[in-house]
Amino acid sequence: MHLDGARLLNALLYTGDDIKTFSKSFNTISFCFSKGMGCPIGSVLLGTAEDMQFAKSIRKMLGGGTRQTGILAACMQVSLEDWEEKLLIDNENCKYFGEQLNSSIEGVSCDMTYVHTNMLNFTLDPEITNNKKKSLQHN
């Protein structure tokens, strides 16, 4: 079983769960270093040597390749130096953004009950989208 861990570290900071305990049910886990961690690009895939060999063969079949790996690895290494601080700020920025949506834009509503990490959901008043459709039809 694979875990797409693009935002896993954000969630673990919120819950306080241990990554080893949380991830023991998965064969492979991917981590993204460009979502809130300051790396311009880059993800890693974790798993057994056998899983990594299989992943490499799939990547090759799909035409994927890696170039400039040294530069990417250096960026990832730097992002790991203060990842907790960066992701805590990332989570707080999301809360701030949700609060600003609620207070600044009429017809946009964000339920802050569920904003714990760097993800939020918002709804638009249907009247907003209906008005937009009407104005497009008249132009």
C-alpha cells in the first residue's frame, strides 16, 4: 500500500503522531519538499530496496528520468534543516488565509473548524457564480 505523503508532515505536526508509528502500514511513502518546505522542486519515495527497484522500472517505462539530482538533493537537505518551523508557519498561513477569506470577500465562506494544516475548503455563494454566468452570457 502506498501513502502519498505530500502534506503528511504538516498533518503530523498538528497531530503529534510519530512518523514511524503512523507509516508502518505502508509499503511506500512519498514526501514532497516543495509544498511549504522551501524547495523549488523535488519529492522522494521511501520503501524497501525491492520496492525502489520496482518503482525505478515503472518510472523508466513511463519515460521519467532524473537530472541535476545533486542540486535537488542539496535543496532538499536545506529544507530539512528547519522543516518543522517552515511547516508550522505554513499551517498558520493557511488559517490566516481562511480567516481573510471569511472577513474580506462577500459570498466566500470557509469553515475554520477543519483548518488544522495547510489545507482548507471554502464555498461560494451560488448567487456569485450565477451572476458571473449571466454576465458572460450578455457579453
